[in-house]
Amino acid sequence: MDNKLLFDLECCPHCRGDGMVYFEGNTWVYVECQDCGAQTTFLEYNNDEEKKIAAHNVVNLWNMGKVIRIERGE
């Protein structure tokens, strides 16, 4: 698989910071804000084709503002 996937990420819906796509353990992908820690849900994948689809799905969730942000005390 091409390791140079490009994503068109909007600014964070909470703080307008920069988001980054993360791949965890070759099975999960999510987007997280580098400033406030807001993040999308984790999506699972099993192969390279599913990885591309999952990555694009979390980017779409991020761009729609569908993120989780844990506030202090929660």
C-alpha cells in the first residue's frame, strides 16, 4: 500500500487547531487534534484496501465535526 496517503483535513471543530491521522497497531485509524486532543472514533481495518476506506471515513467524520473531546473532570 502507498504509505503517502494524502488527506484534506479541516481545522479542529473545537479549537481550530491542526488534526492528524493516526494508524494504531496496523488495525485502527483515527484523527486527533494536535492542540486540544479532540478525536474521532477509532475505525478498524484488516487489509490495505480497508485501511484506505477507514482512513477516508475518519477524515470525513472529522471534517463534519463528529469528534469526541474529554473535558477536565469528565
